[in-house]
Amino acid sequence: MPKVKYYFNTHSLKYEKVVTSLWKKFLRLFTFLAVASVFASVIVFFAYTYFDSPKEKQLKREISELSLQYDVISQRLDNVLGVLADLQGRDDNIYRVIFEAEPIPQSIRNAGYGGVNKYKSLEGFESSDLMIDVTRKLDRISKQLYIQSKSFDEIFRFAKNKTQMMACIPAILPISYKKLQAIASGFGYRIDPIYKTTKMHTGMDFSAPIGTPIYATGNGMIQSAEYDKGGYGYCVVINHGYGYQTLYGHMSRMNTYPGQKITRGDIIGYIGSTGKSTGPHVHYEVIKGGEKINPVNFYYSDLTPAEYDKILEIASQSNQSFD
């Protein structure tokens, strides 16, 4: 039962009952609730700011564990990238060298992937940098593994065609070693026999009697067989495939035609002195990927070690060329 309150009325000199209006009761209740709400809000604010709820503690533990796992995965991905880099190095510097294939450019191996907003969905989290780094490494590994897989497929095809490739690559002298009178000039800077100036000699000159057979040094197809007005005289060019070509100049006559399939050892012409020439010989060039290279490195299937050493010694001398 609620207590009844009285007050002393100085006018009537009597005690009278205190009567509280409904409006005052409502204001008192509202004030109480407002103050209680403020205190409750302050308590909740401090509780959520400085104290973790059991659910928050559990979530933070999970986040911490996830961050640790991301670190472990990131380290493992770095190890995988190291192994992949080793495979790429072997691929470029061993496997492709063996099969005379060009290495894969780093610009292709390290090409970009995805757009600038590829990782936008991972931004805005506490561990965003770590998640983006791990995801980027995964994308990089995925692309490089794909490129390496394709490279190994290509190497496998090279291995299957190894016998055919070795038959096509130039590997013998263009004339018989027994018919060889002299090596007039090797590859490199030599004295021009007509102008007496030093210039680059892009092949090797083999001197022999006029009419001595000239042999194809590898399997291939005749690319051209014509009189060259640039100085080679009667000249034959063979396309061996795999980026290789060979040129035979100053023939007395040719024994082939464009488009003809050629096997190593076939006679394609005869020694002469046509074009810009000062004596009977064949000017022989090896061309790899459009670049003229030293033919002396391509006689491994035709000479004994002693014969090869002799040719190497003579070819390295700086003398006057025949053309």
C-alpha cells in the first residue's frame, strides 16, 4: 500500500493530504527513465569499448588464428615461388638450350594478371594487406605454372622430334675433307681481296678444284637456287627448319632447284669462282634465327678431333678472304 504524504497548510493551520497530479507523475517517470537511459548508455559504451564480450573474444581468437595461417601460407607460397623459379631457370638454360629453342622472355613469365580492381573485394579488413598479398602470390603462381606447363609440352615435342632435328641441323663440311685444299678464310673480320679493307666475313671459304661436289650439310628444303648479283655468284640457300639456314656461294653450277627436299650429304652444286671471287672455293654460311653465326661450330659429325682442331686453328687466323 503506497505511503500517504501530508503537509502543514499555514493558512488553514491544518495538515492536508499531498495530492500529485498525473502530469507530475508522468514527468517524474520520464525524468527517471531518461537518467536511467543515460547511465545505461554510458555503462554500455564503456563495456563495449574496454571490455570484450565472450563472442568478441572468440571472434578475435579466430581472426588471430586466420592471420597466423595466412602467414604460414604466405611463407609456403614463397617457397613454391622459389622452386618454380628454379624450374624456369632449368627450362631456359638447360632444356631449351639442348633443343636449340629460344628461352621464354621474362616479360611473358612475369606478365600482369587481372585489372587494377581485382582485389578490391579484399580491402577494408584488418588483415586486408595480408589477404591481398597471399591472393596475389596465388595468382602469380597459377599463371607461371600454366606458362611452365605449356613450355614443358613444347620441350616434350622437341624431345620427340630430336632425331629429326639433329638430322636437319648443319653438322658436316660442305665439301669432302679429302678434297679440301685449304681453308682460305674463317668467320670474322678479314681483309677484302679486292678493296684491301678490313670487313666482316660472315662465313668460311673452303678452297678446292673447280667441279668439286658441294654437299648439303643438313636435311631441309631448297629455299633459293639462283645467280646472286650481290657477289655470291651461283648461290644455293637451304632452309633446314628450327630457325636454321645455310648458304653456299660461288658455285660453277647448281644441282638443285627451289622447293626440292634435300638430305644431308646430297650434292647441291659444284665448286666454282663465280660472282665476287678471286679463286675456286665455296663460301659457306650458317644462319640461325636470321643471324649469321660461325660455321666452325657445326662440323661435329664429320671430323676427327685432330681434323677439327686443325680447321679451328686455321679458321681463327686473320688473313685475306677469297670473296
